Amino acid sequence: MSALPDYGTLRVIWWALIGVLLSGFAITDGFDLGLGATFRWLGRNEDERHALLAAIEPVWEGNQTWFILGGGAVFAAWPLVYAASFSGLYLAMFLVLVALILRPVGFTFRDKLRDARWRATWDTALTVGGALPALLFGVAFANLFLGLPFRFDAWHRVSNDGGLFSLLHPFALLGGVMSLAMLVMHGNAYAALKVGEPMAGRARRLGQLAALTFLIAFIAGGLWLAIGIPGFRIVGAIDTAGPSDPLGKSVTVEAGAWLGNFVRWPAMCLAPVLATCAAIATLALLGARRAGAAFFTSCVVQASTVVTAGLALFPFMMPSSVAPSQSLTVWDSSSSERTLLLMLGAVTVFMPVILAYTAWVFRVLKGKITLEALLDHGGEY
């Protein structure tokens, strides 16, 4: 009897691994995006801003590993999802990439000249490079619950009926606010832990405000899904080990269907409850000046929020608003069984290496960055 997982199980494993990669991205790259979005307000002068940037410059590039892994995993494990998403979200993804490119350019060129206007320009670029992706990630995820306007023809060629502005539904904008607040909370919890006063005090206060904003948006989004956003449901039997053909199923659109998984499997409710409780804990811990514990609970918020969205959507990965029966699911949009199995072997080898390296880097770079330390190093850290 073979010990290898069957095709249906492999699909679920890779669905879960995508969630792990997205959670890793939110936890690691999330704090430097959130801190980058707000460092101009946390730092009131050049020395303070230099200290804040020194907290993320050594690690932001390594944190991008999770983003690259996530994109590569979707391309290889879920090619139909990759094709449909780049077709429908092309301009949004282009804006995200432009904003992400601003960060390394800003880090490199900001200190080339001592001119105040030069540095202010690159400070603005770094702020946009942090805030815009954080906002657009939330908008994109919220649009999954609304459905994206794509369809397939008989030859599985994808076409899209929408544009960038069609993504700006009020619910999607709420998702963007929630995502931005979540990452700003995370970034400021990290800043409260990593840098000295007076920046840490400002970070605690801004982190509390962001945590409160996240809580309001998260709860409002859940209520909106329950009473105002129709969800998708597969009708009939599902062949979990069948061929990847999105044209072979029937889907209905029903009120409250996105919360159906939480009703059928109540244990799943742990994810949104954990996200809510962890956000409340982060708010309280920042107020109590316990930055280390606040950063940990903020990490829990990132992961549990990603998990909540994934569990609500399952088994859908990319619903279609114009052709619901052609929505992409875990069961009909994956690569072949052999591809998933080979990739799983690679992940089993390399994921521990990435985790070990990440842990080692943060251990080497532990400690606070203070204004006194920067002055002792001649303004360099």
C-alpha cells in the first residue's frame, strides 16, 4: 500500500501550503510594509527616520522570499488560477509591483544626497511603497468574495470582462482598509519593539489606532458577508481526484454561503475568533508597553486573518462573478498529480532551510536601534 498522498489529498495540501506562504508573507514582509507606510509620521527628524529605516533595511529583502515563493507556487501548482488572476488583476498587480520596486530604489538612493527635498521625495516613495501594496492586497482578496469577471471558452482560454475600477466595490475598499490597518498595526508593533524612544512611543499609539481600525473593519466585513454578499456553493458530487477542468461543475450563488463552512464545521470558527482576540490583545499590550508580546499577538492576527479568508472561500480559489460554474476551485484548477508530488518533495527539503535562515537572521539582528546607538556609529547602523 503506497504511503504517498492521493491526488485529492495533494490538492488540499497545496491549498494549505499556499495559506502558509501567504501567512509567512504577511508576518514577515507585512511588518516592513506597515512600518514603511508610517515611518514619516513616526520619525520627526532625519535621525529618527534613519533609525526607523535601519530597523527594516537589513531584513526587507529576505522577507520578500515569501512573496516570491507564493507567486512561484501558484504558477506551478495552480496554473489556471495564475492565468485568470493575471488576466483580471493585471493593472492592480502592476501597481503593486511598481510600489514594491520603489522600496529598494528608495533605500538605495535616499542617502545619496543630503538635500532635504531629495530625501523627502524618497521618503514619500518609501511610504507609497509600503501603503499601496498593503491596501491593494486587501482589495484583491475582498474581490474574491465578490467574484471576478472572468470566463473560459471551450478551449480553456480565459477572458476578462472587467477593469481596474470595477474592483473598487465598497466591500473591496473595506477589505483594503482592513489590510492596511492590519499591516500598519504589525509594522508599528515591530517598531515599538525594535527602536528606542521617542519613536517607540509614537509607534505604540499608532499601532493601537490601527488595531482598533482593523477590529472594526474585520467585524464589519464578517457581518457584510453574512447579510449582504452572496456566496458560492458547488451543487452535486465533487470528484476530488478528477481532471482539472473548471467547466465540469455546477455552482449556485446564495445569500450567506461564504459562511457555510463555519456552520458545517464549527471548529473553523477558531480562526476568526483568534484573529479578533489577538487584535484586542495587541491593542492592550501596546497600551501596557509590552512590545514583544504585542508583536507576537500581531503575528497571530496576520496568520489567523489569512486562514479565516481561506476557510471561508474553500474549496473556491477564484470565484467568477459572470460565470459562477466556471469558478476555479481546489479540485479543478491544479497541476497534475506528479507535478504536485514533485513540488511537495522540494518544499519538504527547502522550507526548513528558509525557516532556519530566517530565524538565524533575526537572531543576529536582535536588539534595539536607538538614536544614541546611531550617533555612536556616526549616523550609520
